[in-house]
Amino acid sequence: MEKYVIEGGSQLKGEVIISGSKNAALPIIIASLLTDNEVVLYNVPFLKDIQTTISIIEYLGKKVYWVDHSCIKIISNREPYKEKGYVIAPYELIKKMRASFLVSGALLANYNKVKAALPGGCAIGARPVDIHIKAFEQLGVDHYVDGGYEVFIKNKARVKKNVVRFRYPSVGATENIMLFASKIPQEITIVNSATEPEIVDLAEFLKKLGVKIEGAGTNIIRIVGCKKFLSSKIEHKVIPDRIETGTYIIAAGITKGELLLKQTVPQHLSYVIKKLRSSGLKIETEEDKIYIRWVKMLKPQNITTRPYPYFPTDLQAQFMALMSITKGVSKIKETVFENRFLHVSELNRMGANIVVDGNTAIVTGVEKLKGAEVMVSDLRAGAALVLAGLAAEGISKISHIYHLDRGYENLADKLTSLGAKIKRIQED
Ligand code: UD1
């Protein structure tokens, strides 16, 4: 099993080029299923989840080439396999990554009969897809569950409602319905849609296909799809990864370092930057750069995770690692996922003092963390443990790092270039 071995105590200094956004690239790669035209995507991060998504669209009939380390070319290769008239998104592929359920929207846009494996829960929560399904239903799709699959039958003559109202602004459901609506030639409105920057990026891509979209980035999105798309090659540059950016901002804070982050979008992290500035971290921003310098001991901060533009759940664990060595008491409330505190016990094993009370973690800052053997439960928990290891006294061994490979491009190399002592080793 591969592990990270980190010798803590180095102050990180230098420049980091931020990679393309995983969560923006995934739905855009899936959106390429909507068109037969060649699609060229730039700023695609080379990550496990991206490779998984590529294998899914290749299974469904595309051929994907890496043109260079961050550019992919997608072309149509063949029609997807059908079984008794159904195009199938098999469990083997969906189970690897929950976001693959987004293929259901793209496939339903193209075909009348689709079977998509239900994704199931994961470490951070049950993660149902009821919002996606209810919206498909309102848009005229009949469905039932059979053997772990959601079986969808599109009734073209029957878009029941042209306004769908989400009970919660789910990111995935917004993307799934945007994909589906892209081929419905009438106006579809999503009310209480997610407003994340990744939604805006997907809308920008869909507009290049010829779809009319208004309101992406707000909580009401209007889409007028088209039966036939424009016939030219589509090129798109994926937005920078705001969660990777936030992780490196926190890395500068937790190691009392000084970093310049390049090729990023500071506005996508306004709320996080505001909180970290209140804590005492010096942060300056330019159009596509963020400069961070630790100048004094930080002050504790209370945060509540909420949908964009508020504090992202995907930075909660990393922020907790920072607060764990910040003198005073911070309260961290998680409202997006019900079980996203799996990093708490691992941070406590490194000497942190964190108590969980329902959906709130009460973090009493300790003077220092001590290196320990810890285990990663999910992607962002893994980032928190790496950050904790960088700040801790002594050696930390972090196992189950495959979770980190899903979402952080060249993590060890990037950290090493900033002065961190981190090695990837093979050990049972
Ligand atoms: C996306 C991100 C993930 C991020 C999350 C919230 C991708 C690939 N992943 O995940 O990194 O943490 O947004 O910002 O972009 N829910 C339901 N029913 C549904 C759909 C969602 O109850 O039909 C619940 C979920 O269980 C969760 C909450 O709503 O508790 C948020 O989920 P959602 O916004 O859909 O997140 P994802 O798209 O899965």
C-alpha cells in the first residue's frame, strides 16, 4: 500500500501553479457525450477521477486522447452498446465515482431508454439522488428501480412541467438537469439551482454547443436546448480548481509560510479568503494570483459550511487542521454532508483537541501537533491530514492516499517544490 511519509516543520515558500478544476472538468467531459463534434478541453487536471470519467465516456462510444499533460481531445468513435434498446451506464463504472451518475442526464438527452446504476453512499454521507430523479420525472421521464439500476424511459411528448424546483441546490442535480435540458427545444427553468463556479463553467461549455442558457451562477437557470447543435469543433478551457487553491492557502497558513498561487481565480474563494484574513493571515489578490504570507499567530474562527458562495464543505477538513493549532476555540459546523468529520479522530491522534457535537466540531487549539500514523477516509480528509503532517513535529505516515490521487494533481511534487519533506513510499 502506498503511503505519504511527511517530516513536519518546514515553512512552505514559493510559487504554485493551480491545476484545472476537477469538479468543473468532470461534467464538461460528460457533456461531450451530447455532441458528435470534436471537443478539445484545456486545463484538464491529470487525476484518477478524470481517468475514470474518460473510461466512462469511452465505454459509451467516445475516444479520448491526451494531447499534452492538460489537454484532451474527444472524438466520436461508435454508437454506445445497447441491451434490449437501453443504453447502460454500468455499476462497474458508476461505483468508482458518484459524479458518473451525471451520464444519465447526457444519455437521456440523446436516447429514450437509459439504465444508470445507482451510485450508493460513501464515507461522507448517504448521498441520495432523489433531487435528480424528481426533476427528470417532472421533465417527462418515467423511471423505476431494477436490480440497483434506475431505469429511465423518456416520453418525448410529455415534458410535464417546464419549471423544476429543487428542494436543495444540489450541484450534481443542477448539472444533470442542465445536460438533459440541453436537447429539449423549449424553455426549462431550474429554480433553487446550485450557483457554484463549476455550474457556470458547464454553462459556458454548453453555450458553445448552441444551447441558450441564462442565469448560471444564480439560483434560477433558464435553458433553451436545441435538437441539433452547431457543427464546429468545440474548444474550452476549464476553470482553475478553487478547492486546490484553498488547500494551498491553508498550507501557507499552517506552515507559517509564504506562497504565491498562480493561474487561479481569487473571486471563487472570496468567503474563504475573508475568513482567513479575519484570522490574521495576510492575503493579497490580483486578477489570477493569490499571495499569502503568515505574519502573526492566527485567531480562531467559527465557520458553517454551506453552498456557494459561502464556506465550501470541500475545505472544511483543511480549515479544521489549521484551527487545530490556532490558540482559542473554533466552532466548525458542517451542514452539507451528514458524516463529514471522519478526519477528526485522525487529527486527534496527532494531538489535536476536537470534540464533535452533532454537526458541529469544537476545536480547541493546541500548541503543536505530533507526527503519527493516520489513515485517509476521503479526499478532503486526506488533504487535512497532509496539512496537519506538514505542521506537526516529527514524522507522520499517511495511508490510503489513493483518495488524494482522485483530486490533487502532483501533490507531493508541488509540496516538495515549496520546501516540504514529503515522500511517497510503498509499504504494507
Ligand atoms: C459536488 C462536488 C463535491 C462537493 C459537493 C457540495 C463534484 C463532482 N462534487 O458533489 O466535491 O462536496 O458538490 O459542494 O462536483 N443531496 C440529496 N439528494 C440529491 C442530491 C444531493 O439529498 O438528489 C444531498 C447530498 O447527499 C449532500 C447535499 O445534498 O448532502 C449536497 O450534494 P450535492 O450538492 O449534490 O453534491 P455533489 O454534486 O454530490
